[in-house]
Amino acid sequence: EPGRFQPKAGQSNCLDAPVGYYAPDFGLSKPDICDAGMVCDRTGLAAPSSPCPRGHYCKEGTKTRVYNSLFAEDLSLLQSVYFLWKLGRTGFGAGISMRT
């Protein structure tokens, strides 16, 4: 049934499409990844649940409309910059030059 899939042939029980995916048809062996520009924020979807929030870009497989999670990559970048700054201050960052 739509919203469900079964990767193993001959099985009678199907699995819900996981968050970030959808299963648009009957008899699928794997779900489709959520389309770019769309959000698939719950299990068992037969189609993406909603468009990406206005003013944001959603990559394939987007799992939530919560804005904070859309900035996870920015946070990761800040953590990397902080790590490099800290590395330079402790003397282990020879060759790394950063302004403080």
C-alpha cells in the first residue's frame, strides 16, 4: 500500500517509509527519497508532507520544517572554526593562522 514498502520478496508485512522518504505506490521494494524543495517529516508517507518553508531551501531527504535544524551545517562550520582557533592558541596548530 502507498506509504509502505518491503525490501524482501515474498514477505507479507510491509514497513513504513522512514522520515525523509515516501512510498508513492503499491508493491515497492524501497521508498523514494524526499524530493528537493519538499519536507517528509513523518513515517508512512505516500507523498511529501509539505513544501519547504518560505525563504529556505530543502535538499533531497529533508526531514523537518523546524528552522533550527536547517542551520545545522552553519553550526558545524562555527564549531570547526572554533576548533581551529583553539588549536592555534595551544601551539598544536603550526602553520594555521587565524585572527582573534
